[in-house]
Amino acid sequence: METTGLTAREYLRVSVDRSGTERSPEEQHAEHAETAAELGITLGKPYKDIGSASRYAKKARDDFQRLMDDLRNDRFGADLLWLWESSRGSRKTGEWVTLLDLCEEKGVRFYVQTHERILDPRNGNDRRTLLLDAVDSEHESYKISKRVLRGVKTNLNHQDGARGHGICPFGYTRTYERVRDAAGRRVMRPTEQAPDPKEAQAVIELFFRIRAGHSMASIERDFKARGTVGRRGKPMSAQTMRGMARRVAYIGKREHKGEILDAAWPCIADFEGASYNGKPVTVVEFTKVFHEVQKILDDPDRKTNHSGGAKHALSGAMKCDPCGEPETVTYRKAAGTPQPPAYQCHGRGCTRINKEETDRIVLGVIFAYLARPDVYQAITPQDGGQELAAVQAELAVKRADLKETQEIEPETLAEDRRLARREERLEEEVGQLERREAELTPGPSPLAALFDHGPDIEKRWEATPVEVQRQIARLLLTPEILGEVRVKRVADSASDAAVDRLEWVHAD
């Protein structure tokens, strides 16, 4: 066949090759150029991708897509598409057939280096050769994928049992056995990872306190004062604990390429004696707290750097009736004598009221409210009702169907492709249902996360950090719940007593 004067554009592709045996794009081009020179063919600007061409690939091939677009839109501008081997174009039969059809339609032929000849998709015999290449390539991808997955699962079984992500997380302990590796060397291999009761209690406390609104700095100070230290025998910093609060390992999960997967080790609360503040903590309860903590840490409005320390629970929680500015605590002296602390309008100083009397009245209302077992539902988001139940039922069916599909071992390549399409469809449906479930599922009661109802309210209130007391006060002193507390002028009140000067404004 006369080839002199023909033009060609190469598609150069190589997978990420750790073996060092695959031809790099540069090596492919060098051999292509040598062959082209012998045949009198001119090579134009190549297309080039690094990454797998199989249907198991995660990364898109940008230049392959550009090649397809150029063929569709008559921008290819050459007589031949030059490949090192057919599998470099695609290991997906459907994608390869589309490429063949486009080239046939546009009159573009193939030069496959390993075949050492031009192949014309309009020729029945050549097309059969190219199609058989595609089937063989896809089947080879399937076999490679199965081998790789078996190896990965074997490795992960060892890792999930103990090694996981390298260093054993604080809160866990590991056991090891001495074995021989593939090279015959004696190595230590982890066999089990389980909660260490002493360390695990500190981890549990960390999560419960974050959920309760305690700052990282206050937890750091408290841990240091009690002698709670990390693996190196040094107190844990707030930064270290913030990183710990993000570790999915504590709920028996692992992260792989951004995906959260089940792990073989148990939840950090899965041991006898797991507790917080004297109350037993179950795995289910800790997992719930873990997810609530993630929402707290994800909140963009969360303030993590406080200038100074909070000293007064109600400071800023009440408002001046004339101007609407917050009331804050101030101190005065009269003739050199200190006066009792008072709340004063932070704006123009419109109002001033005795702090002790005001605290007794307002906190009395808050304490009575916190003692009631039914109040938390008043500020709990409404659930999705029947729609949520229907979504959860459908989600359970889809998840079971997806799991069953993933566990089927295909007997033929055609069945493998069919199962892959079904798995992809089910994964998309499960994802949609999970997003809808999240939208319909009520979030945790913000009040329950900060404080429990029950006896000894005043005693427990005093033991609660002031910054948490402030959060509770701001949450409750709203028109929708207890009412917005406004401080009136003495002239607008029945008397100068605090009880007459406080107005509780409720929502209509």
C-alpha cells in the first residue's frame, strides 16, 4: 500500500506505571516517528493522556475526549489515527466501537504499531481485527481488575485488623505476630486493633465535650491539669485534639481516596466500661455524637478564636428596650466606692439595671424551663414523617440490591458489563435517596447537645462552662421560645425593681 504523503495524528497513552515496563508516551512517539519516516508519513500534533483506558478507571482522559470531539466536528485533519496498540485507544468495547464508527464515517484509518500496518474500519476484515482487539483488551482489564482487587482486599484485611492507616490512633491498642513476607523475610504483622480503655475514655470525653459546646482551649487546659497526655507523654494541644475529632477511625471506619469505608476495627466506645460523666456510652450513642461533632466543626460561623474569656452568662443575651442594643455587664464607682455590677445598654447607655436581681429572675425562668422533660422538642427540627419513612424503606431495598449485585461473580464478559451498568445505576439511586434522607431527617436538638433536663439544675449549671451557658441563654431567650428579654427605662416601668423593668417579648 502506498503511504507516502499521508498524514497522521498519534494518540499516546500510558497508565500510571509502577512496574517500569510500559512504554512511556515519549518512547511510543519515538518509535512511531521512526516508522512514519520509513513509510513517508507525516505526523501532526499528538493527543496525549496519562491514565487507564479501562471502565474501572476513575480519572477522565481529557485528550481522548478532545480526539473524539475533533473527529465529530471535522477538526482531526489527518488521514490516519496512529496508536501503539489498540488497547491504548480504549479498553471499553462500547467506547472503542464509537471511535471506529466515527473514523469510518470521516474516512480516517488506523495505523497500529504492534500490527505494523494500516487498518481500515470500512474493510470488514480490518474492522473484525479491531473489534477483536477491543474485546480482548476489555477482558484483560477485567482480569487485571479482579487480581488487583483481590490483592487490595488481602492487604486491607491486614490493615483493617490493626495497621489501618499506619500509626495506631490514640485510643486504640494493637497486637502483632511475627510472620514471613513474600520475600521470605520475618516481619511483624498486626493482627488486631481494639480500644485501649484508658485512652478511649479520653477520646469519648473529647467528643462529648465538643458537642456540649466546650472550646478546644478549655478541654486542653482541663486535660493538662488532670495529667491526660498523648502517646509521647506530653499534654495534647487543642490543634491535636481538633485533628482527632475528625478521625473516622473512631467510629470503625476508614478513609480511602476520599471515600468512607467500613473497617475491621471496632468503634472506640466498643468496650466494657465506656462512659462519660458516669453514664454508660453505647456504640450507637457515640456514633451519633461523632456525626453531631462533625456538623459543629463544619459550621462556617463557628468562632474558634475568642478574644478574652466569657465571664457572664447573660451578657449580650438581653436587649435595651429603647434602642435594641445588647445589655452588657459594667462596673462603676461612686465617690470612690464600688457599686454593684449592672447590665447597661451597650449602645448609648439608655438603660442600666442591677445584675444580681436580673440574674435571679431570668435564670430562674431558664432553670424552670430546663427542668421540664418536654421542652427539648420545642426547638427540635420537625422530621420528614411518612415521606422519610418511605425514603428509608426504599433506601434499604436499594442498598440490599446493590450489595447483592456487587457480590455476584460474572461468568461471562457480557454478564460482567451488564452487572457493571446495574451497579452504576444502583449507586446513583442510593446516592439520591441518601441525600433526600438527610434533607428529611431531623437534626439533633441544639439544646439537648448543650444541657440535659432533670434534677440539680442549678448545681449542674454552675459546673457548666460560661461559654456554654451563654449559648444556652441566647438559644432560649428568643421570641419563639422563652421570649426576648428587654430592659425598660425606670420612667417607663411601674417601679425601679428589676421585676417591673424586664419585659418578655414573645412571637405572635
